[in-house]
Amino acid sequence: MLHMNNRLAVYCFYDRDGIVDDYVLYFLKELRRTASRICCVVNGKLCESGRKALEGSADEVLCRENEGLDAGAFAFFVNSHSEEIRKYDELIFCNNSFFGPLYPLENVFCEMDGRNRKNDFWGMTIHPRYECVIHKSQKLGYVNEHVQSYFMVFTRQVSSSPVFLNFFRELPPIHSFYEAVCLFELELTRVLSEAGFSYGSLSDHEGFPQPNSTILYPDILIREKKFPFIKRKVFIEDYGAFFSSGRIHNAESCLQYVRESTSYDEGLIWQHILRTAKMSVLRQNLNLNFVLGTSSSTKLINPYRKTAVVCYISAPSDAKECIRFASNAAGMADLYFVSGKEEVLDAAMKCAACLSLPADRFILKPGRGGDVSAWLIACKPLFCSYDYICFVRGPADLRLHDSILSYDCFRMCIESMLFSKSYVANVLNTFETHPELGLAVMPPLRFGPFYGENFFVSPGTRDYLRYLMSDLKLYVPFDDDPVAPCGGMFWCRTAALRKVFCRNWTYDELPQEPLPPDGTILHALEKILPFAAQASGYCSAWIQPDAAAASIQNNLYYIDRKVSGKLFQTYGTSGLRPLLRNIGRISKALDNVKKAAQGKIRYAWDGFRYGRKRRAVLRQFGKEHERFIEFLSGRNDLWDPDYYLGENPDIAGKGLSPLDHYLTAGWKESRSPSGSLVTDAYLRVNPDCRLLDVSPLVHYYIYSRKRKVFCSYEELRGYLIEHCAEILKNSSVFDPDYYTKCCSKKHGFLPEGFNPYSFYLEHGAYESVRPSAGFGVHRYFERFPDIKTYGICPAAHYELIGKYI
């Protein structure tokens, strides 16, 4: 006679990168206490170390294509192991979509076995009936009550029945999550219950106002109902799912309960979510926002930690103010001052005389890279010598046209780092009490001109960020809303940023000072910090002093009241989700109408203009075809036939040479002719290439002899860093006197020592002030929208590209 602990467990595993984290191995170890055999079915790829780990924890590991989600994995196993299933008293279906168990699984099985009315199949939770249709594949006009499939148990009476086996044999292909819910989860409960099998669950849905209790009420489940699992979605689901129900603290509550009331290792949760989720999502769901005290005296929890405060000063006038704030950390941290100018360091030494600092605390660096090179290169040795580092900088580095605004911005940023002695102690204690915290920055500024800025990473910075993530081997999800330093100031645990300093940075890689306002690698280096911390297993958080929290809350309420009130009035709804849906629908409809109208006009005009140009280009190309072939033979950066064949093996046997294929069809299919020239990037920076309907190689050959041709916006941006000032002085569309008058009229004043050329270089790519009477900035930005996102001066762009198109 078989015993009830003779159970077969089928564990469905999927990971985007094929990595097996420790929470999976812990669950399999605990599952072993209740299952006599474990079979792991892997959907998709599996890394070698992951395979070895699973083989050491399961009796059998089966790998298959990632098809059908967990429903496909379970069907695959049932259809291929139907005879083996009959040998076991119970069959367990489970997957890796949850953390746990927080309590022994033996208790769960004892609880279910001890109930007066035993069920033929059961799960951890039952989803109640819900009057809605969630997908077209749904067979009923409502969501029927059903056992949720992340953990299900079937008695042998069910698992060996023809109804059960036929269900999986006839299960249709599943292509999406909602199809899996409708065709597998809902239908399995319905089919088995209609066949006369009873079902139940460890926890019912009574008392919960909304049906999805595992996501919306996990803290209540694990605390009051001794539920053994926490779903991964609690931590990584979009914040809107919790916002709509008001359950915005459940992830934080779960983590706190795990830490304080169970023996489950909290680090197993952090390890997985830091590898797989965006940091901005974790910051919201886990409420990683610390409002810290500024006045009450506080003792350091660990006074033996080594701490440094690094202050970058670029102007002598900033020295006194920077040192005033830095002195709030004196006695708790070593103070360092960095500058690219000797006279600034001399001023800092005089202002800091009362602190009696040794001479090596004042560091002179070359005039490249601004404040970024101060911490990235000049102070690199400190990251090996200290546990915590705070980096701040002076107001002159903010480069805002309004000096008062610059100081207000500087004050808010530096107060979030070094408000007072008590505040500094509270920051250090926060790092001590949260060992997972690696980077602490202030929330984005939301007042005056800063409202509307920094909501997303600009395309130019995004390109640099992706390059840096690859170069530094930061294998974490890309985040368009990184928890990055505001104003270039931050606190960090040095161990969290080691991946940034494992590369030997040089000053030659950074732009020469004075720096352009945007479009360089410096902005990406600031924003790479949270990615580096996450890749090292640390989270990033917002910090702010309690003295500033009230005004920040007022600012946010004012914004919400003004913007949301107008939106609700305009779009006629009162809920966030329907509001966003309405805005999206109307915006899409308006964009389609606008694009259609503009497209018809532009198509007619461009067809007339470029028809003649194209004929002229083709005539010239026909006459110089042999010279064109000779030109390409010495330019592997433009045309590399080996690269083209290697990247496009499908063109073999089509009857065309690689070059002829690219010239006729390859460029239109976004195939690139070499590793250096990317077709899509070339077409973006040279839109006339597509209008002429010629390949980038022909366009480059014809026009590179008449003017400078750029292969990408990155190349154009690099060229302008060195030559933009010269181009502006010789530009036909930049009138310094006219521009000075327009600036004075718009801003109401001109800063001391105003220089129209340097001011336009800093602000021209982002503002609407005309550089001359005949140059329409708005229309030019509409015609070339990429130049604004890449931070390229419109007048310089016109001289190099615009006037030829």
C-alpha cells in the first residue's frame, strides 16, 4: 500500500536569461520534504551552472522550447509520463513564480489532509467568480471560480482519470498569459469539477474586497493566514496595479514581515528581484524613499565605518558655501575637495582653514570631464579605502541662466546630502540598517523650469548608457527612469559601485571643459550608477531631509491638482486608468490625422524636388561606377563584404553579388554594410538619402566630395564638440546682435559677461529663441526632431546638413 507522502512534483521553471537563482534551489530543497520525486521542466534556455544546480536538486530535468508557458510544460510532462503518474498517490504542479516557503510545506499538507472534507484536487488559493471577459479565448461569459495554477495538488483518482489525461492531450496551443488563464487555469477547474471531482484551497477568498488576493493582499495572507508563499509579482508588477486598489505598501510589509517574523532568508528575494526587475519599479513598490530627521541628535550605529565626503568646486565663489555644508560631516567623515583650477583650491584651503585639513585633502585634476571626472578618476583610490562616500558639487556647475535659480537648485540638492550633522548621521545609519542599500540620491526636482524635465532618458544618453552597460557587463534590465543622482550629488556604499571602477578610465575619454550642456558621455556616467549598484546586488533609493519634505509635498500636490484637474475636465473621466486610456486614444487619433495631412503635403513637395535630384545622382553614379567600386575597396569602414555575408547568410543563392544586393535591397531592409556603418543610423542623420531612394553607400560617395557627411548622430555630435564655435561664427543663420536682443526679451535680463556664441552653444539645442530673424526654430525642430533629443545646435546642424536637404 502506498503512503500519502508518495508524491510526484512537476516543477515548471522559466527564466529570461536561463539563470537559476538561490530562491529556486531553496524551494526545491523544501519541496523534497514532501515529494518523493521531483521533475523539473525547463521552458527555454538554461545556463550551464543553472543546469548543474537543478540536476543537483531534482531527480529529472527536462528542457523544451519556451512554448505555452507553464500550461505547456505541464501538458508536455503529462502527455509523455502518463504511466509514471499513475504510480503516485498525489501529483503536484508548481512553478517558480513565487518565493518561499515561509513555513514548512509539511504543515500545508497536514492541514489539507486533516480537513473533514478532503478534496480531489486543491491549490494554495482559489480565485472567485468574476463577471468579466478577460480574453477572446475565454469559453464562458464570466471568470469561473478556479484553483490558481502556481501550486496545485491532484490525488491519484484525478491524475489517472481519462478526464484529466484527455484535458492535457487536447489542450490547444497557448501563446499568451491570458490564453493560459482562460484555456488552462479556468478550464481545468471547470472540466474536473463537472466530472464530479471536488476542489478546495489552503486559503479562501472570503474577506478580501478584490479577487486577486495573492497580489493585492500578500501581507495579510502570510501574516494572518500563515500562507507559505509570496508571488514575485508583488515586487515587480507595475505600480499602477497597486495604486488602483490603494495597496501600495504590501511589498514593503511583506519584506518586513519576512525579515522580522520568519526564518526565510530575505536575501533570496533581493537576489532575484535585483537581477530581473527595473530599479524604478522596485523603488516604487518597496517604498525606497527615506525622509530623514535633521535636528534631533543621533549617534552612529557603527562609528567604525570609514566615510568620505568629496566636494567638487569649479569657481572660487562656491568654496565658502560648499565647505559650510561639508563641515556638517566633520567628525563622521574625511573631507576632500577637488577642482580643475589651482586658484579654486587655494580659495577652498583658505575657507577650510578652521577644519585643519592636511594638504592631500585638496586634489587638483585636469580640466576635462567636470564633476564626473572628479569622482570617476581623481578620487578613484577613495572608493577602495572607504565604506561610504558622499559626492557634492558647487552651484557654478549647474550652468543655469538664472543665478538665483542655480542657487536654489544647488541648495535643494546639497541639503539632501548634507543638511546638518544629525541628518548626515541619519543617512549613515540608514545604510547600516539597510544592508541592501547601495546608492542614495535626492528625488528629481519638481518646481519651476524643472517640472517636465528628466522624466525619461534622452535618446543620446540612452545610446551611451547601453554602451556603458555592455562595456561594464551590467546585466540588469534597462530602465528609462533610473534612480540616478539629481544635480550630480549622491551618497553611496562603495562596494555597490565597484563595477564602475573596475575599468581604467582616462581623462582623454571625457570632453574638454567648458562642457556642452548635453550630448556627451558625462550624463550617461551619472545615470549608470544605479545600474552598477543593481548589478552588484544593491538597490537605490531616494533620500530627503524632513525639513524639505513639506514643501516637496506641496509642489507635487500643486502639480497634480493643476494638471490632473485640467485633464479630467478635458477628457471627461475621474479615474487614472480610464484617463490614460482616453488620452492615449485621442492622442493617437490626432497624431494620425496630423501625420496624414503633413505626409500628403510633404510627399508631393519632396517628390517634385527629389525626383530631379535623384535622376542627377543616378546619372553621375552610372558614369562613375568603376570609380565607386575602387573607392569602396579601400574603405572597409564603409563596405566590408565578409561582414555583410556573415551577418546575412540568407542572401546566398539569390543571384546577386553582396554589393549589388545591398545597393538594391539590403539597405531598404535595414541591413548594414559594415560593422562601422549602421544603415538606420545613417538614414536618421541623412534623411535625404531615403528621399533620393539611393543606398547610404551611393549617397556617401556622391556627397562626401561636396561636404562633410556624417554616418550617425554620435559622429556628428563628436564633431560639433570641437568645431561648433567656429561653425557658429561663420554661420549665415546666426546673428549675434539679433540673438542677444531675443534673449534679453525672453529672459528679462542677461547674465554678467553674456556672450551670445557661448550662450547659444549651451542653450540653443533646447530653447526656442531664434538665432536670426529668418531662422524658424520651431519649424526646424519639427523637420529634424532628433537634433533636440541628441542635444545638437540647430544653427550648426543647418550649416552642416540642413541647408543641403
